[in-house]
Amino acid sequence: MHAPDLPPLLIGCAAGFSGDRVDAAAAVVDTLIQRGGPAFLIFETLAERTLALAQLRRRADPDAGFEPLLDDMLRPVLARCLQHNIRIVGNFGAANPLAAARLIRQMAGELGLPAPRIAVVDGDDLSGTPHRQLLREQLGAAIDGIQMVSANAYIGAEAIAAALDAGAQIVVAGRVADPSLTVGPAMSHFGWRADDWDLLARATMAGHLLECGAQVCGGYFADPAYKDVPDLHAVGYPIAEISSDGHCVIGKAAHTGGLVSLAGVKEQLLYEVHDPAAYLTPDVVADISGAQLRQVAPDRVALTGVRGHARPASLKVNVCHEGGWLAEGEISYAGPRAEARARLAAEVLRKRLPALNLRVDLIGALSIMGDDAGRLLAVTPVGDARDVRLRVAATHADRAQAERLAREVVALYTCGPAGGGGVRTALTPRLNTLSCLVPREAVSVHFEMLDALPEAM
């Protein structure tokens, strides 16, 4: 069902991952204000391991664990959003949505704004002891003996919609599925039910087009002389116009670079979609096998023809755990026979470090096309590259073993082939991931208004 008398909904995306450009929101907000009408600004800042890194930050500081750039992203546009009734939804709460909500409230006070109505969505975090048996039932012995860092379910849009229905101006969430950041506002604005499958699927694919930020506006799409994108340095971020029937038109912020083209939108539509007839999300199973795209104006592409089916009975969970250490070392060789010298240095390291399975890259000669086992490197004849950066890497559960790689790379200054220089080394704790499905009813999702929560929480 849908209400055809309701105006279209504008949803602008100002971030596609943690670490995205912090100045992206300004042009999006300018355009939303200029166009008028009901509007939302969304921030998608999570990836598969972002939450684990956030949990590590929270361990070190109980007041941390949310998107590190939250202040930089939101402060420049918060006043205008509130003044123009542009509501904000983000999964920038990461591992600590409550702390993120408190920061936003503090931010508003520092800007001299009335305290906004902020909702906190909770329930995705399954890392606590009460959920350990649930995870073991799904993962079996794989979970035994690991040092868990995070476990989060990909939850859907219902709690977001409910928070907006309750009057929230800002909704702060953790691991909400990326498209659900768009589905929630659409459900609330149009009054859709949680089983309006076609409508939810259409909003899901609108959210899928928005979720990677500038990617649908020419970022990541650009390939000079093959897929040219104007003014990529100033690429705009996307805005979806969603109608009451769920169909959408994708555009971008005004007076920005980039482009919204049929080819670019097709790429993003298929991005990370395992089965076009059954794209699984927490809200709906979307079917884009009959989808149609039309360029309706410059930088405006319409999407229609999306269908929906009943949502899955399970929710996906990612479990991140400590995975030992990653050791890396680099050294450069240049001039005549540089590639041969780099290969010899790699051979020295292999013989000196028999306990480590080395990944070897000859940056400038053979790297991206290689593999961890070095198979291509072993059969590729020595070339005549004159500018080679040797990179070696290895993982090991024992930190002391991993640290040996760094020492041996440094030793190449005088113990290796001629002319090596510019050594850099790094030792990084690794995170490994296990994934499983859990019954939907085992995950309790809800929202609370920040003002209703005790300060001690």
C-alpha cells in the first residue's frame, strides 16, 4: 500500500564509509534546502571490520567507539539541518551509539541550538556473554578458543522508522544494514508497513545506490578516456528522490563535479549483489531482475521495476576476533638490474625466515597480479624494471616471530643486494572474521530517546 498524496522524499547521502570526506555534507544540505520538502541526510560509515576497530577503541576509552570523524562530519551542517527540518540518520554510532548521541547533543549545545530529539537504536551488538551460546549454536567449535572483539547483527529499518515516528530529529545506530538507513525514513514518511515488500524493495535499492556515497556519482567509476568523469576532484554526493510508490530518481548535490549516468548507476546497482533476483537484506529480499533505468535529465537517473519478496527469517552476524600479527617491510631498488636485485632480496628473506610464509610484491614490476603463494612471481622471468619497491609481508600468531621480518628487512641495508634504501616496517594486530546467520527473533532491537536514558549508562 502507499499514499499517493504524500510528496516525494529527498534523501541525501554524505558518507559512504568511515574516513570519507568530511566536507561532503555541506553541498548535499545546500541542495536539500534549495529543493525544499521533506528531506533526510544519511551517513553510512561502517564496513565489515569497522565495528571491531571501534570496539577496540571503546576498550581503551569507554567514551569512544563511535565514528572518529563524527564531529568533523556533522558540526558544519547540524544547525542548518535542524533549522530546515532535515532529519539525520546514521550508523555512525558504531560500537557506542549512546556516546555518539551524547556528543551530538553536546555539539548542539556548543552551537547554541536547542537540544535536538535524538534516538539511539540498540540491539545489534551480540558480543556479550548472554549471546555466546547463540553464536556457538551457529558457528560450532569455530568459536571456541578465539578472543572475540565484536559480534554484530545486521539489523533492519523498523527501529529507525519507529524512532522517526516518535519524533526523533536524529537517529544514531550501530550495525544497521546500509540500505536500511534509507528504508527507515521512507517507511516513516510514507507510512509503509513492514510487509509492503515491493515498496521496501524499491527503497532498499534506492538506499543501495546511495550507500557508497560518491561512488554512484562518478567516484570509483572514473577511468580516463574510457569512462570520463568531469571535475572528479569536486565529485558530488548523491540524493535520491523517492516517490510514494517506492520508485526513485538518483541525482547529486548541485554545483558539484562528477556525473550521474546510466552506466555509473548500473555499476552501483549491481555492486555487491550476489543474486539480482534475490538480494537479501534484513528488511526484504529485493528482486532487480526486471529493473529498468532511464536517464531522465542530466545527472538524473530513474530506477523502476524493482520487486520485493518476504524478508529472510535470519539475520547475518559478523564475529571479529583477534588474529595474530601482520608484519610488513619495504625497501626500494632503482637503476640497472633493479628488479633482479629486488628478487634477490626477497630470496634472502625467504631463506632467513623459514617459519614465515612470505607474501612478496615487486611494486613497479609485479604486485597486484601476484598472489600470497608467490606462484606468478616464481614463473615470471626477471624483467628490466628500473624502479622497484620490494614489499614483503607475513602473518603469525606469535608476535615475536612476526617481529623478525621487520628486523631482517632493516638488515638488507648492508646484508642484502646493492643499492637498497628507504626501508619502512610495520607491525599490526590482525582481525579475523567469522560469519553466520541467527534467527531473527533471537535479536532484540529497539530504540530509546536520549533524554529518557540515565546519564550513567
